[in-house]
Amino acid sequence: MLDYCSIIMRNKNMLKVIVSTLLVCMVVVSCLIASVPAEPPEKTPVIIGFKDKPDPGLIRAHGGEIKYEYHIVPAIAASLPEQAVEALKNNPNIGCIEPDCEVAIAEEVLPFGVDRIDAELVWNGTEGGHDVGLGRNAGDEIKIAIIDTGIDYTHPDLDDNVKGGHRFQENGAINDDNFMDDNGHGTHCAGIAAAEDNDIGVIGVAPEAHLYGVKVLNSNGIGWLSDLIAGVEWANDNGMNVISMSLCTISDSSLLHQACDTSYSNGIVVVAASCNDNSSVKFPAKHGSVIAVGATDRNDVKAYCSNFGPELELVAPGIGIYSTRLGGGYSTSSGTSMACPHVSGAAALVLASDMDSAYDFDSDEVWDANEIRNKLQDTADDLGEPGRDDYYGYGLVDAYEAATDLTPPTISNIKAENVNSSGTSIIWTTSEASDGVVCYGTEKTNLNLTATNQTMVKNHIIEVSGLPPVTTYYYEVQSTDPTGNTAIDNNNGSYYNFTTLDGMHVASIKMELQYNGLAWTWAKAAVTIQDCTGTPVTGAAVYGHWSGLTSDVDSGTTNENGRVVLESDKVHKICGTFTFTVDNVTKNGYSYDSWANNETSNSIIWLGQV
């Protein structure tokens, strides 16, 4: 049995052991804690806009992970520590730093549209037509970039029209050519714009346009601003004609704005959905270089979801739109997402149409984005308040009116030139290549004669011939362009006119030899000028030349008998022939009709004998 003291001693010894052990453990734990590395700072996705050339080295030096280095805008998309973001804001070479925020499809709000905007009148020619007519405009080979969730390029109503694409996703983490749709939204939009004419399913607004799937949204219909800018850049680099974006964001990104502006300057028609929360227009549709599209229902009334405001430019059908579905088949969807590709397809039809001279602002006879935009605005069916308003913009897009040249050529500079005794040349110019017709007659109310030239030209010359002399004719000119638009100019109902001249001709040339006693010899030519009736013409100037023994030039004026005598130079002691030829005869109010001459030249022989 242990006594109390021994117990105390034993407890003291145990306490020393316990304390020592705890000290060792604390040291070990503190060492372990010291050896565990600190958590790396969290990085923020941003887009850095540079004032000049982007500097990727600067971004890496601040711990940045670069996602995209753009060339459509001087910017880099990267993930950076927050501390680095704050530091870069003070860098004089950086213009802006924007958060790389989410973009998303214009939400569906649960195919009449092609018919409602009269697209079939462009490629079929009849109301309600289902097939592309031979030789008609169906947007052939116009390139439409569907920037969305991708396109199901295996769909039987899209497979021939889808020509390529790219994928930009997850802040640049995915950058490849696999643009297959995994949501369905992009496939539905693609079918509205350009589903094929193949006797199955549906047909798009521009059924022969080429589709390109630019996938910037994931399977949930969500993406990043940096990916969207990369998609817009891809569309520029790959020669797209139309960019169609059925997506939106609340972020007013100056860099996305700049990318859209550059696209527009490059001639690309940029179209975007206004979005679907019945409020103000969202981005990118809100940018000035983008056509903002709202949605209407079957009664041409603003869809309840459709966003509105001063930026809204056009509306298109957007409720219950039947189109292609992911995985094959078809379905209906609603929203401004569905309205947007109606306008994109209409733009493709305009691009494939003949240039409308009224919109050829730069006179190059080639459509550009600004000209197409103006044509779409001017030809839209006005809805709501008269003129442009915030709920319908300029109105419901009208593909037929927009893609059809309804403007006749402008006629100018009409005049009659080179009037003679039997006709004249009527000349004029037109603003575009067109044919030409002159309608004429001796009475304004009876222009019963015509002269035509079917060649399509801008500078017109039509010969009017076979007319009697000294007769006044009234005329108008007509020109019809290749699409059938005819312009008529009749001098505002007063009609243009010309009077054929009295004709004159050489009635005779009488030759006579002259000589003197000094062995000098010369010839005389007595020229008689008469008018169309055989009456002598007084005061006509006759011009001619001698050939043979001499080579001089002579001229003179006819007397009251219509006769003028012209003499050759003298020759000395040589034999040969004197020939006189009339070159021209002039008198105001007369035309010289050389074709009516009884003779134009005459000769006489000198044998050297007196």
C-alpha cells in the first residue's frame, strides 16, 4: 500500500511526463502548420481594355491567367487576383477593366413567322408558297453566324446549310471546333433563319443561306462576355455577312460595344434580340451598331415579354414559332430569340438581291450594312403609333419589300443630238443600268412610234431615223431596270421635242479646164447644192479638196442658183487628171445628206494640148 507522499511523488513524475509530451506535440503541430502552404488568392474573371496594343506580359506579371487575346478590340480576357486588378486600374496603358459577366439566351416564355414577313414571296413568288422557285433569291451562300448554344448540324433540315463554326466557352477554357448544340436554343434559331427547302419539316426565311454555329453558351444557355466577344471576333475573321445573337446581358461592356461597331464597319449586319422581361432593351441589342429586334404575336401586337425602348429598331414574329429541334424533329418556342433570326434571314435575302439604287449611298453597286439597315427600316410594316415608336421600332420586318428592288431608275440629261433631215440621236443617263425606249410622234397625244435598246446600260443613245425633213416630233424616254421598275420622263407632261432639218445634197459637179498662153493649166469645179425638193440652196458653204495634178483645199458659198465655182491650183507643162471632191456642206437649219448626193466628186483630164 502506497502512502500519501509516495503517491504525490509518483503523480509529480507523471505530470512532468505529460507536460513534456504536450510541449513536444505543440512544437510538432506548430511546425506542421508552418509547413502547410497558404491558399492562393482567388482570381476574378475580367476583360482588360488597352489604350494601344494589348500586353500579355503585363497580365502574366500580375499573376493573370490569359483566356483570350483579342484583335477585334485591343483587349485581353483573363483571370486575375483582386489585388492585381486594383493595381492595373492605375496603369496608364490600360483604358478599362470590365467584369467578365454572364450572358444568356433570351429566355423562352412559353411557324407562322416566315409567312408573316412575306419571305416566301421573295424565293417562291406566291403567297404561302413552300418551295424555292427556279432562279429566285433565297439568300444563296450568304453567311449567317448564329452566336448561341451551337447548332445541331446533323438535323435533316439544317445539315446541308450548316457550313462550319467554332466553340468558345467557360472563359476561354474551351476553344475548339465542336459547335454541336447541347441546349436546343441555337438549333431553333438557326432553323428560323435558314432551314432548308427539302420538302420536309420547315423552311427558313433564307433557305439557301449558309449557317455557321458559333457556340458561346453552355447546355444551360449561359456563357461569358469574354466568350461572346471571341465569337464576334471569329465572325469577322471568317467572312460572315450577318451576325445573329438571340442572347442578352445587362452588362454595358464598352469592349463588346467596340466589337459590334467594328463588325458593322466591316460590312456585317449585326442583329440581336431585345430580351424578354418587358423592360428596357438589353445588350448587345442596345448598342447603336446592332439592330435591336422585338417580338410580336399572331395579331401583330407586341409580345407581352418583349423589351422596348428608344433603341428598338424592328419587330418580327416571336410567339409560337415552329422550327428545328435539337436531336431532330420540330417544336414551337417563343420570345425575342425567335424574332431575331427572322430579321437576320431577311438581311440575308437583301444581301443576295440586286442593289436598289435608292439605297446605294456610296454608289458602288454593292450592299453594305448601313444600306441594308436603312432598307429594312424603310420597308418595315408600320405598327403602333405612326412612324417609329419604342414598342415596335420602325415596324414589322417585311422581307419581300426589303429584298425586292421597287425603286425605278432616275432619268436625267435628256437631249436630242445630231439632228438631221431624217432623224436624230436621243441620249440620256440613268442612275442604274437599265434598258431604253423612246416613244415619239408628231402629236403629244399620240406617241405612236418607238425606238428601243434592250442593253442594260447607264448611258443611253437611241437612234431615231427614217423621218421626213422639216417635221417636229414630240417624245418621252423610258428605262426599266433588271427587276422591272420603269421610269418615264416626259418633261412633266410637256414632252421633249426636236424638228428634223431640211436636207441638202450635191446635185452636180461640172468640171472645166482653164489655161493661158504661158503653159499654165488649172481646173474649175462648179458645184450645185439643192434641198430635198430639188430647190437650189443659197448661202451654203461648200468644202472640198483637189487631187491628182494638185492637192489643194477649197471652199466657197453658193449663190442664188445654189452654185459655187471652185478653182484648183495651176500646173505647168504636165499632163494628168484634176479631181474635185466635196467634203462637207453646211448651212444653219439644214443637214448635209451626203447619202443623197448625185455625185460627190468629179474629174477632168488634161492631155497637155491647147
